[in-house]
Amino acid sequence: MLNNMKRILILAIIIIASSCNKKENVVPSSLEYLNQQKNILNQQLDSISNEIIIIDEQIASLDTTSSLQVVSAFKLEPTIFKQFIEIQGNSASDQNIAIHPEVSGTIVKIFVKDGQSVRKGQLLIQIDDDILENNIQELQTQLTLATTTYERQKRLWNQKIGSEMQFLQAKNNKEGLENKLSTIKTQLYKYKIHAPFSGIIDDVIAKEGNLASPQLPVFRLINLQNMYVEAKVAENYLKDIRKGNEVSLFFPSIDEKSNSRVLHVGNYINPDNRSFIVKIPVKNTNKYIKPNLLADIKIKTNETENAVVIPSKLIQMDQNGNEFVYTLGKENDVYIARKTMIKSGDSNDDETIIIDGLNLKDIIVDEGSRSINNDQKVDVLFN
């Protein structure tokens, strides 16, 4: 019944306003005339809008059965607000190398295959060393004779028999052969390539029968245990990033997240891009993280305690570019939405710190905040 009454009153206002301003059919003859008519109609529209507001208030006061719009709300509580910078980097490992032989020669035996796990010191490849083996045998024979000669000369010299020169020559000959034998044995070790650290043979490049050369790699060996992420950070953040800062990592290609801390902050500013290097260790339990995998990085740069923080989605903007949110006040046991102007600060994920306009314990409208008006009475469900 009240709604019918409202419609009748609105119709009456429109008819009266129309009849009061009705003129005889006049052909508009100038821009001035059209602007006058436009102003008259705008005044009528404003008058009708004011009348509707008055009628709505009268209806609301009389209609006890009308329902209020339901919104959800929450009270502002002190929050720790963390600020982050977001950059990209790549995973890496210091134990990711291409193994080169130290000597040239024919590859006679390869002891591993692609994907095989190896331990530090394990024999990987044998290069032909027959010539050195023969040299060692010859030197062993010569050294045996030289040692016998030296011992005899030493006994004679101790008995003051023979010359000192004979004794010294025998000693020098023996020691020279020993040194030469030691050098060849060291060279012989280089004909066997061993794993410099434990890891996985990622690629066997060499083939049995091929010629090994120090210029050509024979294996790629990787250890996926000690991985880290390396990124370039703009020099503007040099004061904000320190060793130990919290870090959040996300690897989009494998949909995996990880938390860590800054391990190393570079001391060199690259003049080409005005950036410095940061290194962040990463756990790789399941071995999914490989070298050069792209990572999204968030490094904490600052932390504010007892901050006023709200979801970013609640911040609205009026036609003048001013930010506002809806807060709740209470009159006669009824909650009323208030348009509250604010000044926002930095954002983090889906939250924004509020610099001015809100206080702790203020009640903020959450769900339904974009479908209400200033000074509107609402029914509230608290989060």
C-alpha cells in the first residue's frame, strides 16, 4: 500500500511540474532558448529527486515491514604490515659444471651414463695411458739400481772408502729418479677423470674411441642439493635489502612455493643496468628445481607494527579521484553506513595500509560496500 502511495505521489509531482511549465508549441529558434529549456528541466529534476528522498524517508518511518540491506563488516585490529619488492630471478647451483680433461689422449673407457648418480672421487673416464705406464716401469727399474748404488756408496763413505763425489753423484741420481717418478705418477692420475663432487651425470658428451682434449668437455655434472636463486635488484633498494631478509619464492613452471631468506647481497653495482646481485638459498627436496628455472621473488624490505590495514578491494574512488571506504555508525540501535575519506599507502598482495582517515576499532563495511550509499541504514553481519 505504501509503495502504491509512493508511486502516486511521484506521478503527481511529475504531472504538476510538467503542467506548470507547459508552454505553447514554439519552434526553438536559438541556442539560448534551448539552454534555457535545459536549465528548467534540470531544476525540475532536482526538485523531483528531493521530493523522492523526502517520500522515501516518510515511507521508511511508517513501513515497519521493510527490510534493510544486509552487509558484512569487521572491526579494525592492529596488524603487522610487511612491505615487499617483487622481482624475477633464476635458479642456479655452484655445483653445475662441464668437466674437461687435463690431458689429451684416446678415450678407452667410460664408466658412467646419462642420469647416473655419482659420489665424489668416483672414476668416470679412462684415457689411454700406456706410454706413461711403460715410462713408470722403466723408471722403477732405474730407481731400483740407483737405490742399490746409493746404499753401497753410502756404506763405503761411512767407512771413509771412496770419494765424496761418488757418494753425492749416487745420491743425486737416486733422488732425481724419485722426483721424476713422482711427476709421472701425478701425470698418470690426470688420465683418469674423477668426479670432483657428488651429483648427477646430466650429459655424457664424450664417446669411447674419441680423442679427449682440454678444450672439449666430456661430461656435465650437476648437484641439485645446494640450489639457490639469483636475481638482479635495482640500486634504489640497496638500503632496504640485507642478509637475512625474509623471501617468498614461487616457481610458476612447476607451481611450487618456498620460503627462504637472503643469503648474499652483492657489493658491486652493474653500470649497465644499475643493479646488484642477491642470492637466496632454496630447498629442493623433490629435485624439481633445475638450474635456470624462472622464479618470482618477493623480498621483505620493511615492517610496520600496529598498522591500520584493510583489503585493497574495499577502497573506492569518487569522481574527484578521492579515496573512500564505508564505515559504520550506530543510531537508535540501527547501523548507518558512512562514506569515510581516507589516504592509502603501500599495498602488499591484497592488502593496503591506511595512512589517514581510519582508526583502530573502526567498523569497516566488507561485502556489500559497493551497493550502498552514504547515510544508508543497513543490517550487519560481523565477520
